[in-house]
Amino acid sequence: MMTDAATLLVFALLLDAALGEPKWLWDRVPHPAVLMGRLIGWCDEQVNTGPARRAKGTAVVAALSAAALVLGWMIASLPFGWLWSVLGAAILLAQKSLVDHVQAVADGLRGSLEDGRHAVSMIVGRDTRTMTEADISRAAIESAAENLSDGVIAPAFWFLVGGLPGIIFYKIINTADSMIGHRTDRHEDFGWAAARLDDLLNWAPARITAALIAMTHWGRGAWKTARAEAWQHRSPNAGWPEAAMARVLDLSLSGPRSYGGVMTTDPCLNPGGRRGADARDIDRAITVLWRAWAATLAFCVLLSAM
């Protein structure tokens, strides 16, 4: 089963890397992630009211999970199910899209500080209006590391585990977490189940991502740094790829950041590294992304040959 999934994943990884998210297609039909977002938004609007919001949110997550698994099984069971599985996985992987968005920040910075701020505002949720070049660069690199795990390695992992149902299940929970898994007055209770399940689903992929970064940059101490410092991150998972990336690039990432006008007190990862990042460091981070992707592809090729 897993060797069959690995074979399909090889083609999905290559297809995603080659085509990414073609604008001509997704301008005409809604991307599956957009449809997931609309469904979750509807649930938030209709169900997130009154008392017992944690129970309601848990029920919504259970229903979304069941629907994702059933939908994936139905699509994979169609004639030429292997083809729909490859296409579905390619659509839900985000390597090329991630690289394009991160590269846009570097390109923006090479134009002007304002262009860099605009580009980075597309991929991070923090305040960007007063960011310096170093702030912008670090934010882009941190986003690159976290989304390598969330957008590439985790979907690939769950496709290997559960085929098309597995990757759709992961993606809808990850989307739910990004929309309702926040510690705000509205979502503290309703989004609790989505946030906890997303943490669980990303536990192994985050550590695998750090290992891939370390393995493809042997001798730089990335795994040691990730193991020692990842726990300091506000996320139980994001600290692993970010700490590994910080060490590989000899940068100090994370640290205090502004959200909604409030500055956090987050500690720095790899505090002995440079804080003065620039567009060239973003370019280097993109190389890290491709090396990790190549290692994932190579592993799948080996697994499919067993």
C-alpha cells in the first residue's frame, strides 16, 4: 500500500514542482483549498454561536474529517483512480507555490523596501508597515521553513500514510486551524479541536522536515539546534524547521514580532546567528527548500522500488 502511494507521490511531487498553481486554471475554477475555506467559514458563521462552543467546534472537526476521508476514498475509487490521486496530491502539495511566494519577497526587496513589505504581507500575518529589510527577510525565511513542513512535507507524509483520503483529511484540518484555530475571544473554544488535531497531524512531519534540512546540509549542526531550541517556539511544531533553517543559514530567526500592534516576547532561535538578513539570504532559503524537496522525492523513489 505505502509503496503504491510512494509511486503516485513521485509523480505528484514532480507535477507540482513543474506547474505549481497555474493561474489560468484557478482563475476559472475555485481551488480545492478555497472550497475548503468556504466550507469552514460557513461552519464558523452558522455553528460558532451560543454556549458549548468547544463541543460544537469538536463536532464540526469530526464532521469535516469524516467528509474528507469519504470524499478521498470515493475519488480514489473512480475509474483511473490512480490518476485522480496523482492530480489531487499535486494540487494539495505546495512546493512550487511556496517557492514563488518566497521568491517574490526577495524580488520585491531588490526593487524597494515598500515592494518587499507588500510581498511579505502576502505570506505572514504579522505587522509589516514598519518592517526593515532584515525584518522582511527573516519573516520570509521563517514562513518558508514553516510552510515547507505544513505545505509540502506534511501533505506528502499523510498521502504516504493514507493515500488521497489522507492528504485531503490533513489539508482540511490544516485549513481549519489556519482559519479558526486562534486564541481569540471568538475562536478560543470553537477552534480548540482544530488546533489540537492540527498539532497532532504535524508532529511527525515537522520533525521530519527538520531532519531533511539537516541531512541535506550535513555538518552544520541543524538537527542539534532543532532538538535543543524548537521547544522555545510558540508552536509545538513550527520551531523544528525554523530552528534547522536558522542554523543552516547562520541566522537568528523568530524573536520579538508585532501582531496587531502588540510586540511579542518570543525568544530567538539560533541566537548566535546573524539578525541582519537580506534578499540573498532568502535566495539561500529557497535553495534549502529545493534540497529538502529533492530528498523527499529521492526517498519516495526508493520506497516505490521496494
